[in-house]
Amino acid sequence: MKIGIVSKLFLLTTALCVLVLTIIFGGQALFFEQFYVYQKEEDVKTALQAYKQDYLKNAGDAQAMARLEQDFYRKHSTWITALDAMGNLIYTDDFYMEVRVERSTDDFHMEVRLKRPTDTPALSGKTMTIPLYSVMNVEDFSKDIPYLEPFIKEGLPITIEGIMVKNRLFPQRMGPNVSELRKEARLENQHLVKKENEVVSRFENGFKFREKYPTDLVIGTITKVETPEGTGISRYTNHLFLERVKAFQADLLFGDYDGDSNPNRIMNYEENHVNYKIFVDRIEDPAGNPTYIFAMTSLQPVDEAAGVMQDYYVYIIIATLLLVLLASFYSSRGIARPLLRINHTTRKIAELDFSEKIPITTKDEIGDLSRNINELSDRLHSYIEQLQQDIEKEKQLEHTRKEFISGVSHELKTPLSVIQSCLSILRDGVASHKRDHYFDAMENEVKKMDLLIVDMLDLAKYESGTYKMKMDSFAIDAVIGQVCEKLAIEIEQKQLRLNLRLSPAIVIANQHRIEQVIVNFLTNAIRHTPERESIYVSTVEERDTVTVRVENKGASIPAEHLEKIWDRFYRAEPSRHRSTGGTGLGLAICKKILELHGVSYGVTNTADGVLFFFHLNKKV
């Protein structure tokens, strides 16, 4: 039986997806938790290296170290702090009490020795600083605890029992007096007490233990109690972390942790069925003293995630299998889809529709075929567009020729009629005394025809679509000044007042053609300005452009004619007729010149005249 390629692809894809699914879920069930723990451990170890550098830079600054601890927890979800060589928190200036020692003994089991006046106590007369976090919680000060209220207070007596390590007392129990040290109302460092009971069993008898780990009982008076306020309280509210710090201190004091032989240590800890990792790194502070970086991170997120995922494995597998079947079916059909797209696109190309392209999604033979068809489409489109542009240019040239012939025929009709009339008069000998007058009239008409032909040729050249405007840089104020000098005689003949307000600016344009525009604008203004009136020529310099303005006083142009005056042979009013005006092509030529420059231009009526303007780009 013949099996189609779609069926083969469907079965192969389904088998492959099921295999991948099995590997993913099997690997996740077996190795995900171990991988997460390993990755978490490596991330924290890397972060600790950076933290140690920051710690050494900010050692001695309690506020900076508090910020470092907070930032470390926010970035890595890991609690961290610094301990001194004896395992105490380094920065506890906000949670401690001072005790003035009155009596002490090196053996609290012989209380009678406290009554002997011949004793020479080791700590008598000194002031001790006791970090309160080691024996109590910071929240206890805000709770109504009957035994604590009169107990930890300045001026009250206190009894402290603890071990002596390097001539320093580490409290194990506290009470208002000796009799209270074994009662419920006492304060206690449970880790030191528990560690003592554990270590004492390693010795032959209690005397051997006391020789190595002497204890002391101190009776004194509380002289100062300092408790944290505001955000500082949060440092002591993480009791789980503080308990691990105190447990580490107990190991350190009783010799179960050797920082010299094992400076870096990672320990596992479990509390309430939650696993934790503890990191201890031994370093030296800037003064050369041993310091321990103590960090603790929870592994609860991975435990919760693994448990939830195991509960939902059945649903995930069923949903994934359905997705695999659908994906296999559609992927099999998807292989044939590019061929359908190729057929659809080539049909559009045959209809000269090049707007659609074949998406190239593969690098195989189908992808190469799609790419070649797209290139063929682009080339055909380019050639057809070029052909259409050539046809449009040819149409435009033909249109220009027709308009040129029509305009010349229309405009030459009047001067030829005048010349013909004059010649007839001269040939017939009528009014021979006006012979010179008729010759002057014919000469004037010939000059007008010559000017008309020049303008028509210029306009035809600009409208042909083949003329390229050559750009250069020049000073626009100098060009305007030169034009005004050329037209000075015409201005004086009408006794006009020419007002110039020019700012020096360098523009990018074709100097000869822009001069032609200015001549046309200014000549037009002279022609239509009444005698003894004013003409204003100015330049307005802006950020990237310069605006050239030519304003004349006189009759305004009707609003309905403002847009039409740029057309060839158009005259907006009876006063602008051929006998007093120009060829009727000046503004049309100006329009084409400015359009070839790609700049804006326009005309507007002012309060008592007309304003022509155009913009030019400044040289950068």
C-alpha cells in the first residue's frame, strides 16, 4: 500500500515529538531539582566573590554594609552578613546593652565564692557590652512580657552566665539574679547551652571540660540599653537566619569549625521541611583580623515548583500530546504550502501584479525557487516602471510641444497682424508723414516676438522633464543687489521708492536661474506699482532656509486669481494686458524654476499691495 508523503511526515514528526517529550519530562523529573540546587549554589558562590570585594571597600561603614546586605538579598534572594573572629555580628551598635560588672567568678557552680571578700574577680569594675540579639528577639521590647519589662532596663541589676573564650565572656543565660538563671523567666542562648552539653560528653569528666572551656558568672548593673528603630529593626527580625548565625558561633567557640584549615564551607540545613544552603567564607578585614562572610539561601522555590509540576504532569502530558498531533498534522501540510504560494504569486505576475512576494522560510530548493521568482518579479516590475516612465516623459514632451505650438500661434498672431497692417499702409503710401512711426511699431513688435520666443523656449525646456538644475552656493543678498542695480533706471522712470532689508546669507541654488526669478518678480512689481509708491525687497533668515520677499504697493489680485497667475498667458485683470504687460510667461517660468529647486513659493495680498515670496535652502 502506497503511503503519501503527508502521512509519512505526520508519523515521523509525531514520533520525534513524543521522543523529545519523553526526554524532557524524564530529564526534568530526574535532574531538574539537582540542577537547580547546583546552579543556585554556583550563582551564590559567584555573588559572594563580588560581595567580599564590596565588603572590604566599605568596611567600617555600618550604613553602607546594611545597604549591601539588602541589595544582596534583593538580587540573589540570599541573606548575608559579616561576623567577627568570634562569630558575633560586626555591626550591632543599635541592639545591645552595657553592664557595669560588680562581681564575677570563674566557676558559677561555687556560688559561695561570690561572698568571699578575698576573691579577685577577673571582670570586676569593668563595663561589658552584650549584643542582645544573642539571647532575645527584638520584638520582645514591643510586647507585653511580664518578666522582661522590669528585667532589661537601665539601672537594674543583672546576672550573666557564660563561657570565657580568649578572656571574653559569651553569655549563655541571663536573669535578674542568680536564682532566676534556672527558671523560665531567664534569657538564654540555646545554641551555646546545647553545644556545651554536647561537647562536655566528649571529655572524661567535668573538670577536664572546664579546664578547656572555663565559665564565668557575672553580677552587675545595666548602665545602657540600645534598641533599633525604623528600618534597622528588620535586621533582627529574620530569626531563622539569626539562629543559624548563633549556631555557627557555638561551633566556632567550641572548636567544631576550623576556619584556618577550611576557610570556605557550604552546609545543608533543613527547617520545617524546607531545605537551605549555608555558605561560610573566611577572609581578613583591612586591619588583618579574621572575618566570616555568612550567607544563607532557601531552596524552597525549587521544592514547591517540583512538587507542583509532578502533580500536573498528567495534564501536561495529555495537553502536550494533543499539541504534538496538531503540530505534526499542520507541519506536514505546511511543506506543501510554499508550492501553493508560488503558484498564486506567479499567476499574479502573469497579470502584471507585482505587489505580492513569496516568503522565503527555508534554505532548500523551494527557498531558492522562491528567491528566484521574487528577483524575477522585481526585475520585471523595474523594467515595466522604467518603460512607463519613458512613456510618461514622451507624453509630457508631446504635450509640451502641442502647448508650445498653440501658445506661439496665439501670441504671434497679434504682432504679425500689426506688422502686416503697417506694411500695407507703407506699401499703399497712406500717411507717409508717419512712416517712422510705423517702422518703430514694427520694430517694437519684432522685439516682443523675440522675447516671447525666448521665454517659450525656456519654459519648454523646464517642462520637458529632462532638464537638470545645477546647484552651487552664493550670497543671496549680493544677487538681489545686482538685480536692483540693473533695474534702477526703470525704478527711477516711475519715481518709485525701493526699500531693501537684506541679511547676508549663503544659499544652495542655481544662481543664474534664481536671478531670473528675482528679475521677473521685481519687474512685475515695477510694472504694477503706481508712480511715487514703494517697493519692498527683503530676506528673512531662518534656521535652515532664507525667505526672499518682493512686495509692491498698488492694486491687489482678486483671491480667485491668486493660484492661476502662475499659469502661462494668464492675466488676472484688465490692467494686466499684453500692451502694458510682458509676455505672460514670466511667472510660469518662475514656477518651474522654483519647482526644479524643490522649494516652496507663493503670492498673497497685503493690506495695500501684493507680496511674492519663495524659500531657499541655506548652506550648512
